[in-house]
Amino acid sequence: MAKELKLMKGNEAIAEAAIRAGSDAYFGYPITPQSEVIEYLMAEKPHERTGMVVLQAESELAAINMVYGAAGTGKKVWTSSSSPGISLKQEGISYIAGSELPCVIVNVVRGGPGLGTIQPSQADYFQATKGGGHGDYHLLVLAPASVQEMADFIGDAFDLAFKYRGPVMILSDGVIGQMMEKVYLKEQVPRLSDDEIAEKYPWATIGKPASRERNIITSLDLDSSKMELHNIHLQSKYRQMEEEEVRFEKINCDDADYLFVAYGSSARICQKSIQLAAEKGIKVGLLRPITLFPFPKKQISEMADKVKGILSVEMSAGQMIEDVKLAVNGRVKVEHFGRYGGIIPTPAEVVDALIEKIIGE
Amino acid sequence: MTEEIIIAGFGGQGVLSMGKILAYSGIMQDQEVSWMPSYGPEMRGGTANVTVIVSDERISSPVLNEFDTAIILNQQSMDKFESAVKKGGTLVYDPNGITHHPERKDINIYSIEAAKKASEMGNTKIFNMVVLGAYLKVKPIVKIENVILGLKKSLPARYHSLIALNKDAITMGMDAVKEINKA
């Protein structure tokens, strides 16, 4: 059967794709610029299509703790919000990471700090990739750069969440959430039955049969020696992600003299900047991290040997640049260009910044 | 072919839906499209704009600083976007409510009295389709049959009876557009 073609907003595409990925439940609380996620789900009534539950919680705290509880039963659950709402969810996310439960959290980032603005931003990079809540943990972070990737990544995110038994974040922004593009939708994946869940996820708390000990889901252990072992185990998962899950896209890199590193909507803007730079005779490529954790360190390190300078383009005051600099380790010049507080840089501004900060006179 | 368009005017004029119909029309003829609205705290009477790109190739940035075509429907948008038209590009505007008319000599300028025509046709809601007709006369990037297909696809079935009226509005726009300046 041919895949279905639609014109959708990123927020609508991720909602529809989540239904089709066989998700069991969504718990959320509306906030601009991602309210279309819950609006779409409420209008679509997935309960009538697949039995999926959609619930508007009384707050972000309630929503993330509903995710925590439902994830404990081995169900495919997710939530979405935008920056201030994601900050509210951090306690729950840390507990979910500590308890090793799979779930997907979508952040359609807006400008901050505080309530900030409703316009697009990428200033939640640190929060998304370095933990976010308390304790030593990481989320696996996927950064879509198109409406198609909003749709494609939700299924991938569930697969990764269950592979690693941990929370996965889709880090989007107001541009990708609000824009409409063509999207090819996959066919419906059936939700797992309770028997299938019992067989696939022996850790799930779905009632204790006589045949096994009680499953306990907790992030608490007062015995520090056990807690250290638990932390070592968590860290081993993050190292495995770094080995197996790095995703990136290279555009125009083969004979580039300079390199943009950018993700999400900034990567789209940089693709236009590449064309504008070419008109001025400047050969610049783009390395787009698709996973922000694990970060494509090796690929950036390799590019550092081939180019004369790197510009990290982000809608933030310079967050991802720290990871780029660690990968480059001083071998070539690395500078940052960004706009903040909800201002989207134009493709021409990015080229001007490349000339001013990297190419020089 | 890549056509980068900004449509800008007041909220409630049908700016965003006009962009959506254009994007749907592009899809109907197998092209790549993007539709990026200004989604600020806009409301009826405030300003609204949308960037639409229709292309034969993969679309790079959905956010742009210059455009092949600007479709301008109020003075604030004229002040903001006249200068954003690429040299040799196109500006289509409704002179209704415009106090400072466009002055550039290096772009093609067309006017369409869409508010007036729509009111003559007895339905001010088809204003945006008159504008779309004017634009498509100047830049026939999508075929009218594909616009109609796009309308069918984007409108709920209960509004399909209005498609004929929309088609008339497009034809009206095509007939009524006037050339003001040739670059």
C-alpha cells in the first residue's frame, strides 16, 4: 500500500504519527507553540481508532507523573510541551530516568528564560542534552529538521526508549512545530496487547504472577553501594548509545572549505546559506547532528581536519558550540552565531557571520 | 523552479488560508512545498503573514529574508516587505487602504482591487481568492485545476458547494489585475 501524503504542521504530524506508531497514551497540557499536538489528538479521538488514551492533565507536573505511572506498566506513552512546561516536568523526567522507564517527551522549544516568548528558539539544548533534572543521566535526544522527521522520529523514539529502557526526547522548535510541509505517513502499527507486553517487558508492573518476584519500580535506594552500581549501569547505557545510535546528515561537505554545524530549523536555514555563500564563491558544508545526545563527535572531529573553520549556528547564545569545541579540540577555529529570544536568523545573516567571524578579511 | 512568496496583511483577510491553498495546489502537481506562518499573538485586525515556498527541489530554509514575490494587503506589510522583494521580483498589492504606494523601479509591480471586487461579487470572504487569481495571472506557478483540487482537499466536504464561487473569484482576480511597473 502506498504511504499516505498530507500537508500538515509539524505538531499535527507528530500527533498523527504517534497514533500510527501504536502508542497507548498521551498525557499533556497545552502551551504555545505546540498546542496543536493535543488539539489534533482531541479532535482525532484516537481512542475510537486504536484505543489510545489522550488526557489533558491539570498541569505539566501531573502529565509527566501520569507518563511515569503508565510507562511502569510497559505501555508506549508520551507527552509534549514547550520550554517552560518542560522545565516543570524535569523532576518527573529525572525519576523516570532513574527508574529506567521508556517514554517519549517532545519539546517544541520557545524563547526563554522564564515564560520568555512564544517564538521559536533552541535555547533548551543544555537542558535536553546534559540531563535537565537532577542526577547523572542523559536523555537520548533526536532533533527533527522537517515535518517529515517530526512524523518519522516519534516511532524511532519509542523504539529507542524501549531498547534502552529510558526517556527519549524529541527536541523540536516553534518553526518545525508550526510550519506545514508535505508528509508521508506510515501505516498503522497495532498497539501491543497486555499478553504481548507481559512477554516482552518482564520488568513491567502489571500484577504479580506466582512464578516471579514482585517487580518494583523506584528511583530510590538508600544503600549507596547499590546506588553506585545503578549509576554505573545507567552510564553503560549512555556509552552504548554513543557507540550505536549517533545519527547525523552531511550536506555539501565533500569539498567544503568551511563548515556549519546546525540542527533542527537552524540546519534548514543553513542549507539556504550554503546556496547564498556559493554565489559569493565560498564553499561551505553543513553537518547536521540528528541525535544531539549522543553527539556526532567523531564526524565533527573528522571534518575539523578538512575545513579551515567551523560556525556553530544555533538559536541560542551558544550552547551546542561547547560540544563542537570538545570534538574539534582546538584544531580549527570554532565560532558561534545565533539569535535569541525568539528571533530567527535569516540565511543572509548566517553568511555574513561566516565571513565576519570565520573567514575574516 | 523555486518560487519564494510572502503573503502579508491583516489577520482575518485570509492570508494564511490563501497560503495553504497555494501549498496544497503545489502538492497536487507533485511539487515540494513549505508554509511558515508568523504565529505570534496575532488576531483579527492585527498583522499576519505567511512564507510559502513551491519548488521542484527539496526546500532548504522555510524562513527567508528576500522573496521572489510579495503579496501585500495592508500598509504595515508594504512598509515591511517592499524592500524584501528580490531585484527583478514581483510585488502584487491591493491599493485599498494603502497610503504610500510602492516606489521601486527594479521590480514588477501589479495592483489588484480585491476588496472592491469581492464586495462587488457580494462576498467579502472571497477577497483572498481574488488576490490569488491576480497572483496566478502574473505568475502561473500552479494550474487552476490544481488549485481547485487543492481546495477540495483542504476544505471540509460541507464547504465544497462554495468551490464554484472561489473559482469565479480567481477568474475575477485574473481579469482585474493591473500592471503598475515593469522592471
